[in-house]
Amino acid sequence: MTKSRKKTIFLAAVLVVLLAASLAVDLALPSYHIAVKVIKKATVYALVAVSMNLLNGFTGLFSLGQAGFMLLGAMAYGVLTIPVASRAGVYQYFDGGLVQFSLPEIFSGFLGDTVGTTAGMLLALAVGGVLSAIVAWLIGLPVLRLKSDYLAIATLGFAEILRAFFQWNALGPITNGSNLLRGYPDFENATSYIVLAGLLIAVIVLMINSTYGRAFKAIRDDEVAAEAMGINLARHKRMAFIISSFFAGVGGGMLAMYNGTIAAASFKSSMTYEILLIVVIGGIGSISGSVIASFLYIFSSEWLLRGLDSGTFLGISAPGIFKNGFRMAVFSVIIMVIVLFFRRGLMGDKELPDLLNRRPKRSRKEAAGK
């Protein structure tokens, strides 16, 4: 059996196990259970982390604007999917808002409730991704001339400006100003999140393994050599930036579905730092590492270590020690340990199928014979 076929079978087996596990969780637990919520949020973060890794890990562009693009996707999803009957209550300070239609309701009219609602939700997510891509193209024209820390500062500033812009009351008829957007539909089960994010991550993987992906890696390794080989640096950098922003926008829409409400104030720079932390822990340049680190990060911070803030942890009641804020202190220590012992992240630049390529250990007799 060839190596490529072994890798394909291995990945297929992993995907089947993940889907089976998510289906089991959905069937056994209600949608409000913490396990379902952890899977949903981890899946969203996995998609955004992979999109960030495409830019930072595979192209070598240090960007910190993910929160801004996620905000664009979230706002687009909320504005386009809030039911018409609910808009007067949501946009109560803006006379029901400027947008007076809902994509899920439009599609439900000729596709039926279930299929139509799903189609409208998916289209709204896609619109959010396209909007993020368009904005990325616009700001990429001047910003991508910068390198390293300067690019990071510029994109971080863009995200903060965008957050303040969406809280501006002049945009209230569309964004509801500094108020919440709410009442839009959601995928209730975790399996839907995994399937959608899995398909999008698969698209990113296919692109990384294409000629464009090899061009991105060449730019990351050595821009001078890449340009000498005939790679258009400006074009490929802009392409990576736009593609990464598109998937970040879709991830922002999925995060809005998970949260149930949208507030521009919550898309702070700390959200970008969380995504960057996941990328670093998983391994810069590893798709598998970003996905694994996303689930470990969300599972630990949202579930496993929660007791450290509430007085009881692992059956030990110590309200004097386990109080608000202690969870983050312990979590920071865990991250430091991971960084110290896994300096290239959990996966480095390897993928899960690469685990099949480990060379078998030679016997002492073979070593001596050599």
C-alpha cells in the first residue's frame, strides 16, 4: 500500500471517529449541555486558527487582524438572518433597522422550512466571508507592503478601528450601534458545526497542497528566492490574506451562532491573541496542530478548569484558594510548560498522517552491522 493511500485511509478513519463521537454526544446530551457547547466553540476556533495558520504559518505574514474579520462575518450573519417580525424589538432604537428581510425566511418560502432555513444560514455565512475578503483586499493594498511586526501592528489597529466603527450610532440602522443583535437562527447540534468547519478546513488543506500553497511556503521560507523563481510576491501575499480573511469571516458568523448574540465590543484584540495562542501551541505550519490545540484549549478553559474559579476542583473544596481568577493563573502555567517542552508546538510542522511515517527502531545487531 502506498504512503499517500495510507494517509488517506488514516484521515478518513479520524474523520469517521470524530463524526461518530459528535453524533453520540448530540444524541445523548441536550443542546445546552457543556460538552455540546465545548465542541461547538472548539470547532469554530479550529476553523479560525487554521485560517490564521494559513497566513502566519504557511505564508509567513504576521497578521493580528482576525478579530476584525470575525466581527465582519458575525455582523453580516446577524443582520441577514434576524426574522423580520423580530427586527422591531432588536432595532428598537432605530425604528426596526434598515434591512427588512431575512435570508432564511426568503429561502423557506420556496424550499421548505428546514432546507430553506439552512440554505439561508449558509448563504449568510458565505456573505460574511465575502465581505471580509473584500475588506481584506482593500486594506491589503497598503498594509501588505509592511513586514513582520509592522504588519502585525497595522492589522491589529485595523481590527480595533473596525470594532469602534461598528459601535458608531450612525450605523445603528444596520449594526444596531453598541446594542446587541439577537434572535437569529443557529445550528442546534454539534455535528452540524463539525461538518461545516471540517469541509472548510478540507478546502484550506487542498489549497495548501496545490501550486498556490507551495508558492505560499516558498515566500515564507525565502522571499528573494521565491521571487527569483518567478513567484509574484505581492499577488500571492494578497491572495493568502484574502483567503485567510474569508474563512475568518465565516468563522465569525459561526461564533455568532454559538454565542446567540452579537456585540461588537466583544471582538477585542484578546480574541486574536487567543487564536494566535492556539496556533502557536498546535504548531506554526500544522493544520492538525491547530485543530487539536483548539479542542484542548477550549476543553481546558471552558470545562476542565472551571472549578478553579468556583471553589471546588476535582472533588476538592477550597474556596479560599479556588476563587475567581485562579483558573487563568493555572492555565497560564500549563501553557508555559507546553511552550518549554514543545518549543515548536504539539505538532511542529507535521500533520497527523505524518505519524505513520516514523521509521522503525533498528535492533542492536543492525546498528552494530552498520
